[in-house]
Amino acid sequence: MWRQRADYLYVLPAIVVMLVVIAYPVYYTIELSFFKTPPGLQLRDKVFIGVDNYSAILSSEVFWRVTLNTVIWTLASTLIAFVLGFGAALALHRDFFGRGVLRAILIIPWVISAVAASYIWKWIYHSDFGIIGIVLVQLGIVDRPPNFIDSVGTVLPSLIVVNIWREFPFAMIMLMAGLQTVPDQLLRAAQVDGASAWQRFWHVTFPYLSGVSTVTILLLAVANFNSFIIPWIMTGGGPSNASHIWITHIYELAFGRQRWGVAAAYSVLLFIIVMTLGYFYVRALSGNERKENRA
């Protein structure tokens, strides 16, 4: 590094920007997590309390409720979106009439604004004017339109459906790109040897998709863990914290209740989890590069 010190002058502006917009906020958030910041107290008058914010968080019922919501939200959204994207990628990998049009249609949920999609789905779920409730009543399935996002029992699954609808096209695109790397000669050789369609998929196609599948799942998990727009716009975390996940709860604590210290402690815990997922993501990318080099 010392011998190449002159080269670092070229990237010095980028390093300075990263320190200002990334390193300092991270440092200040960690520092703030050790202070008490009542709503009526200015930040410059904060009181040092050590790890009391972390103790209060871990002993709070709301924390464990929000954590359970976050786990359910992240796992369900990630796995179901991946499975649907996988199925769509396999179906669209075959050549048939209208494939290009169908691809374009399926990508629409991913490319439209998350804010616009949230408001649209909020009206679709509306208990009085929502189209889903009206159709269910007209078909005689229910007597009155269900309260999809106004009920504690149905609000989180309803939001997960919206999130899956938005994210499965991303998994589809990633896996369609991965399918292009599967050698056709191997598939033809396996077919000549008498392998069934399932055997060709399991022993030839799937191993070639293991790397891109891992990367896709990790990217979806990180995105879902930090997903803010859909739950906040559609429900604001309600009713009764039933749809609060970590990121929305942190926002409410900081900007709704002005509990900056507690929100900072939450953010530090979230940062650690996301960094852990990021570590596995980098390892997955490095593993893919090593496989390509060996090939």
C-alpha cells in the first residue's frame, strides 16, 4: 500500500464521501444507542446510560412480537417469492408463442413504484370498496367483505402476499439468467441416456443454478429484512403492532416517539444482522467466482 500510495489519491474523494455518508452515521448511531434521549430533551443534552437501552429492548414484549413478525415476513416472502420465481423462470425458459409478452407482463410488479403498488393494494384490500371483498361476496363465499388489513389475524399474511407479488419477478429474472449457463449438450446427453425430465432437472440443471440461487435468496432476504414501504404505507404497523417489523418499528420509535436512543439501539442490532447476511452474500459470490475459475 505504501509503494502504491500515489494511486490512492485517485480514490481519495470516494473514500472521503464514504466516511461522511456511511462511516460517521454508523459511528454516531452506535454512540447514541448508549444514551437516554427523552422526547422533550435535545440531543446535545442526552444522558449516558450504558447498555440500558439494549436491556430494555430485549426485555420488551413488543420487541419479541416485532421480531416474530420480522422473521415470518422475511422467511415467507423470501422463500415463496423464490419458489414462484423459480417456477416462472423454468416455464419461460422454454420457447413458445407469446413468451416475450408474458415475460414483460410478469416483470411489471417489480418495475412499478413500491409506493404506487402499496396504495393500489390498499384499495384492493379495502373492507368496503376492495375488489377482492366484493368478488368474494358476489360468489357467495363470504357474507361480508373480509377485513384483510384491519384485522390482527390477517394483516401480516395480506402484506406478505403483496410483497411476494412485487418480488418474485426479481427471482425470476435472476434464475432465467442462470438457466442460460446450463449447457444444452449435457441435457441432451442425459436425455439420450434415458434420464427423465425430473432427473435432468435435479442432476443437471439444479447444480448449475446453486450459485445464483444462493445469491438470489440472500438478496431477497436482505431486501425483505429492510422492507419499509409496503408495511408502513398500507398499515403503519397496525393494528396493535400486528404488522410492525423491525424497520417500521425503528422508524416509529425515532420519528414518532422521539426515542432516539432506543431507536439507535434497535438500529445497531439490525445493522449486525444485515452485516451477517452480507457476509454470507460475499462468500456466495466468492464461491461462484472460484467455481468459474476452475471451470
